[in-house]
Amino acid sequence: MSAKTIGIIGGGQLGRMLAMAAARLNFRTVILEPQADSPAAQLANEQIVAAYDDAAALAELAKRCDVVTYEFENVPVAAAEELARHVPVYPPPKALEMAQDRLTEKRFINGCGIPTARFHAVDSQVDLEKALADFGGQGVLKTRRLGYDGKGQRVYRSAADSAEGGFEALGGVPLILESFVSFEREISIIAARGLDGSIACYDPAENVHRDGILHTSTLPASISAATAAAAREAAEKILAALGYVGVIGIEFFALADGSLIANEMAPRVHNSGHWTEAACVVSQFEQHIRAVAGLPLGNPVRHSDCVMQNLIGDDILSVPDWLRRDEALVHLYGKTESRPGRKMGHVTQLRR
Ligand code: AMP
């Protein structure tokens, strides 16, 4: 095997599940994360406790690892680029750059020939008012950077919603106003590209969000074969355009006519792909490890229908019930403190 030690930037549950998958294939893992005893570091071989852009820590990570990957998209691009001068970094830093800013991301996705919601950059209150007027008073205002789980967003439902103070309310930072998409359902696709350029796509999942956080992913999604094929084609275009290596998650809005509008992409394993660990032989986590280590990709075929449900905050109290159910895979993240909105674990219930 070409790589023996895999560095993972970020110590959350995605890093934890990557470390588990890596261990099963005989790889060692090193986690770089500012918080000690993180969910990922609990299961990795080594940890470096430092900021993601700490130059000495990055140099140490490069020294200890044969390849470096990341589990969240807000790794500073400059840090990833500097690291890439010393050790292979997958997915390529360019993918981080395209995914970190919603404006850059939408332009990139459109450049791949894939539709998104219409959008305007909003850098002032005047911009906001002009953009809202263009969209008939409706739209979703989002911070361009660092938004997640619906944070840093505001919805304008009609021209009666006052725009006053809207720019400052999201912190006076660069924003984007997206046109409001009346979607029928939300789906996502988890896809992987190997070092040899081969591509493997899992079946699209149908996702339901609650309070901006993913609640369930259901397989199969209630979409036509043509819509599923469109999601796959979009993933293939994005992966090829980025010269990508690793797993990517891409979210779409599916409209009533079956057409797709891309919402966002995450250059990493994705919450809406957790079902793959229960319903596929090779999970998204193993697929990502295979890709970044230069191994052949696994067959992404799904052997069962299933529903993945996140355990958020006090949902963790339902674990004893889940453990009594047939064909339910329970996965907990090693977080000792539960807080509202905090992802504590997930379960995947097979349906056969
Ligand atoms: P995001 O952070 O972009 O994934 O947005 C969080 C959630 O807000 C999405 O999963 C949708 O349910 C909703 N949403 C985001 N953007 C739009 C939009 N342009 N039109 C309608 N709903 C949206």
C-alpha cells in the first residue's frame, strides 16, 4: 500500500469515522485539532493539538504523514496549500477554495453547467434592497462564508417582510441573496473520485432538515431514475472539474418537474452519507480512505433500503430504545456533553 499514515485535519465525528475506517485497512491516523480528546482523537493513533493554521503543527503533520485529508471545509486554504508543498493533500485545496464561499461555489457550479438558485452578492444594505427587489421580495440571505446547519441565514418570504437592518443583522459580513426555491424535496449525492480518475456514486438520499439541521436521510429517495441520473452526472462534472480525489457530498433541491438545482457541495464525507455504513459493503468513510490512499474505489451498490436519523441533543436518551430494535445500527460520537443542536450520534434503520 502506498500510504501508511493518514493525517486528518479536524477532530469531529467525521474525522472519528474516517479514523475507524482507516484502522480497518491497516492505516495509522494523526488528527490535527485545537481541542484535546476530540471525537476523532479518541480513536486515532496520534493527535496534534493546535490551530488548523499553526505553521509548526502543519509542518509536524506533513512530517508524520504520507497523505493528509480533512473532515471539514473551513480549513484555511493557505494552510492546505502550504501543506500540499510537502505532502499530498486530498481533496485538492482548490476544492476547499470553491466550497468555502457561497458566491465562488455557485459561480463554479454554474461554470460546470449545473443550475443553482439565482443569486446576488450582498455587501451592503443597499445591495440587499436591490437584490430583494429583483427577486420580488423573496429570497434566502446567507453569509458567504462559515455558515453551517442553517446558521447565518435569514428567509424573506414575501415583499411584506421588511429588509430593514437585514445586512447588519447577519453581522455586516459579505452575504449572498439566493432566490427562494420552491422545491418538492431535498436530495444529496455522495460520490468519490479515485487517484486514477475513476468515479463511484452512491444512490441519492432524500433529506429532511429540522431547524436547519439534517434530521433524516432516506433511501431510496422518491425521485425518478432520470432525476437520480442527473444528480450523478452533476457529481461527475464537479469531480472532474476539480481533479478531485476523495469523497464529496452535493446537496440539491428537486423540483416538482423532476429537475435539480444544486444547493451546495461539501468537499468531504457528509452527514447525508452516514447510511452507507449500514446499507453498503463499502461506506463513504472507507471510500474516502481508499481514494486518498490511492487504493481502488469500492463498489457503491446499496444492499438495503434504510433511514438514517441524527441523534441531536437529548435524542441521545433514545439510544436504549434503538439498541432493542432489529437491524438498527447505532453510532455514537464520544461527546460527553449534550447540548441542543449538537450532533451526538446517528442511527441507521434498515428497512427490508
Ligand atoms: P444551506 O445551509 O444552504 O444548506 O441551507 C439550509 C436549508 O435551508 C436547506 O437545506 C433548505 O431547506 C433551506 N434553503 C436554503 N437555501 C434555500 C433557497 N434558496 N430556497 C429555499 N430554501 C432554501
